[in-house]
Amino acid sequence: MDWHTFFAEMPDYRVNRCKKHHLVDILVIALCALISGADDFEEIGAYGRREEAFLRTFLDSSTGIPSHDTFTRVFRRRTPTLSGAVFTLGRRRRGPALRSRCKR
């Protein structure tokens, strides 16, 4: 799956000089974590750290895994409707395929 294509229409509202992690990496880690049962940003960060070797097989992650604070900042700036629509779309269209890739 080409994650850049999947999330191509997702705007990045972050300030350029403050971007350490690629937005696609943040979104994919969050999506995989949610599918794997994460309920909040701390659990998303914990999932990323726990599954870092696995995530590196298909994400850039050259700057490491974002902290839970990074996930919090990114998702607080997003329009809830837009974020929700992307995650709903991901679950409907890719649910079974994503589950097999996100849970090892």
C-alpha cells in the first residue's frame, strides 16, 4: 500500500521549521495503533515504540518514533471531521488488510 497516495489530500498544518517527523508516518502509526486497540495518544506512542522495527519496514521513520506529545499536537490541530473521515475510510476500505499488517 502506498501511504503517501492514501493520505495525499491530508493537509499538514504544522510550521515547517518545527517538523521533525513526516506527517504520513504520524498518521500511519496512529492508524495502526488504533486498529491494534490504542485508546489515546500515550498508547499510540507506546505502540510506535513497541513496534518500531516493524514500522520501519514500510515507513521512513529516520527520525525515530514520534512521542505521544507529537501525536497530541498533530491531532489537536486537525479538523476532527477530516481526521475522522480518513480513519473511517481506512477502517472500511482497508480494515482487514490493515489489521494483518498492523498486528503481528
